[in-house]
Amino acid sequence: MEINNKTIAVIGSNSMVGSRFCELTNCSKLLKVDMNNEIPVDLTNPKSIENLYKNYNFNTAILFSAFTDVDMAEKQRNKKGESCWQVNVVGSRHVIEASKKYARKLIFISTDYVFDGQNGPYRENDSTRGILKKVSWYGMSKIVAEENCENILRDYIILRISYPYRGKFINKLDFAKQIIKRYDEGTLYPMFTDQIITPTFIDDIAPAIDLLINNNSTGIYHLASPQTVTPYEFARHLVSTFKKDPDQIKKTSINEYLKNSNSTPRPPKSALNVEKISKEGFIPTNWQKGIEEIYKQSNGELI
């Protein structure tokens, strides 16, 4: 499905998710925007964002850039001058305000971590302001960024993804690669048997966004596996697919983990309901099929 007469500014074009979007989208007119790419931009510098919008003509911006290290973010909790808040809230607001000023559509990539994880799977209109002490600082930063999108813009899409994973990518470990790497090193931590998640196959993001742009869609959408899974089940299927012994994987409970007061809050039931985007015309890849696809793409060597 070709996106006709559209130019897209991909902010975070070198990122794990953004780079794959650039590889797979059917849009032939891309502005690759990143700290170190064709068009260098600093999210936290409003003049840098202003210059991007003023000097380049594009219909839509997609904001992939984000601070996503959940544990590092937690060390910055309540410190709005630190990098997590500055990138995810202040930086995204610069993009949001420029999108309004120059009348450009914005697609904001968000996360299942905006939910407290007590009542998933979640639909798009479920409240993100549940038990806030059970939401990580990373999640809080994305909640505020989402609210800024909704309060400031009319033409926007918030696309929430969850535990993203893809084929080979050397610059960052995703959900699947972390498991494989730690398994190979003998350092894989026990996996949760009572957490419910819906991992996102990153290759779904480009065709899903292409469709939403073509449909002139607005609002919030979830993009994740239609079937739920526990991290333990995911890890067993993953290592088995990659011809390793799944019986080496140990079990643990997220409820026990969360009893540790020093633990980063993680939503125990953060699964995303994807009926809305399915009705729009895109059926996301289930987690088993996604694992099979990354195995094929990587010829059995994910790392």
C-alpha cells in the first residue's frame, strides 16, 4: 500500500523501531531525522525542532525518539531536570507544539507502561491514571506526553506498543535479544510466570502506520500480539525456536518481585487489546509467529 503524495519526517530514524520503519514503509519520501543522521535534531532544544518544521516540508512527523531505559528512568524518579523527563515530556512537547503551529500530523509512539497493570488487557480508552505509585517514572513520562498530544493537537495518532522485538539489529537489545544474549551467557534471570504481556513484532509497525495514514485515522491505537503470553512462555518458545534447551529457563513471580521496595514498578497485566486496529484493517502478528519470523530473518543467529 503506497502512501501517495506524503512526506514523513521520521524523528528517531536510527532507533531500534524507527530504523525498521524506514526499511519497511511504503512511503518513498522520508526525512530521516536523528542526532546523527541526514537531518540532525536535538529534541530538547526547541530551536532545533522549530528549524526542522520551518525548513522542511512534510505532511506527517513520527516521533520514535524516546528515553526507554525503564530502570535508569526509575533512578530519576521525580527529577524533571533529568534525561527521561527532558526527552519524553519536554522534548515531545516541543514536537507537539511545532506540529500544531505548522499544521502537521503527529504520530507519537507510546507504551503499555502508561497503565498500572492491574486490569489488563487494556483498550485504548481505558484510564492511564490508575494507581500511580504502581506506574514507573518512564510510564509517568509517557502518560504526560500522551496527554499533551490529546490536549494540544487535533490531528494526531498515539500508537502504543509493548515489549518490542525484531530480527537482527546491532545497536540495541530488544525483548527477545536480551533473553537470547543472557541465555547464551548463562546469566538469564528467572522469567515471570504470572505477568501477562502482548509483545509487539516491530515489523508490524510500518504497515500499520501506512494504513492509519492512508485511512486518515486519528486517536489512540494499540499494536501488539493479539494473543497474550507470560514472559516465561515467550522465553521458552524463543529459545526452543533458536534450537536451545528451554528447560534451562527458571521461573519466578512478578508479585514476589514487586514486593521488593527497590524494584522498578512493572505492570503485571499490561497486555494491550488490539481489536480497534484490527477493525481498521490491520491484523497484528501473534507472538508465536513473530518469533518464527525473527528466526527466519536472522538465520538462527539473533545476536
